[in-house]
Amino acid sequence: MSNSTVIDIISPIMAGPSSSHTAGAVRLGLLAKNVYNTNFDKVVFKLYNSYAQTGKGHGTDKGLLAGLLGFGVADKRIKNIFDTPEAKNIKYEFEFLEDFNRHPNAVDFIFDGELHMEISGNSVGAGEIEIVKINDFQTKLDGKYNTLLLIYEDEPGVISNVTGIIQENQVNIASLYCNRNSNGKDATMTICMDGELSKDQLKRISNLNDMYIVRYIKKLEN
């Protein structure tokens, strides 16, 4: 049985004609922005399938860029986002592709700057989204919870060390997802939490051995 509420079915308050193509696009942009969380020189948006076919008409390209720039789903400036000072201050381009292996409403964000990162996500309907891949790692990130995202060198004890620090302040872990390419190589950990991490906890996690990327991503506003 679905856990969707009446509010989920009606879809969020938004600027744009489509919850999946516009509101979902904005939320994907916001989440990708929070995952990357550093300066970039350029971003390439790769839109797939339905996103590529009808994205321009539904404002998907505008929504993705607006979210990446930090605009909310109800911001009236989304309609003219390409003309805003924020958009003119960055380099970006769009590609429109077909790939039957990808979700109908799929997008890749390819960042180049202080850090090269590729983030893949889907808009799954009614404004709901998911980040499913970061670089070569599978992940599960939907913006519904405060989330700790880690990329690190895989070694014994990392999961227990991280979760031990989180639970010191009685922060409840809603879900934990790990992915690695092979034993002893790089791995990712995505931990969704009901509560807040303190600055001290985040610093201690960042100082654990062989942590390459540490992101504390606040849940998205509706």
C-alpha cells in the first residue's frame, strides 16, 4: 500500500505546468546543489527520455537550472530564469538524449570546478525525486530527511565509527545505504536521520581516516 498523502497526490505549490517536469526538476536541482556544495566553473545538464522530449515545453530546463541556483519551487522568477543575474553568472549547457535503460524523467548533472562530480537523479512524480548515483556509486537520496553523505576508502569499522558518533546525541537513523566498487576501494554511505547533527559531530566524522567527501544535506522544504 502506498504511503502517499492527499498533499502528495495534489502535488506541491509550484511555478510551472507539471509536478514531475517542473517542481521535480527544481527539487532535483536543489538537491544536486547541496550534494556538490562547492564552487564550479560549469555544469552540463543531460536530460533523458520524457525529460528530453517535453522538457522545454514543461519548463524542465528552467526548473533544473533554478534549483541549482537555489530558487524554490514556487519562485515566480523560474519562468524567466535564463534572464536572471544568477543564471548569467555561471556557465551551463543542456543536452537532450534517449536511453531506454534510464528512468523516463532522468537527468545527469556534470559539474566541473573545484571538484568534478556527476550526479544522476530521477523525478518520480508529484514533485518527488531521487538521487540514484554519484560518480560511479549507487546511492539513495530523496531530500525527505537530513542526510549524511560520505565518500571514503572502504575499511573495517567505518560504519560503526560513523553511526556511533551520530547516536551519541540520540539522533535516530531512519535508513542507511552503503555501496562500494570492490573490497578495500572507495565506498559511499548515505545515512538519513530524523534529527540534526551538531557541528562537533560533523567535524569528528570529517576527521575520520580516509574521508574524501563529507556532505551534511538538510531535508528539502516542500
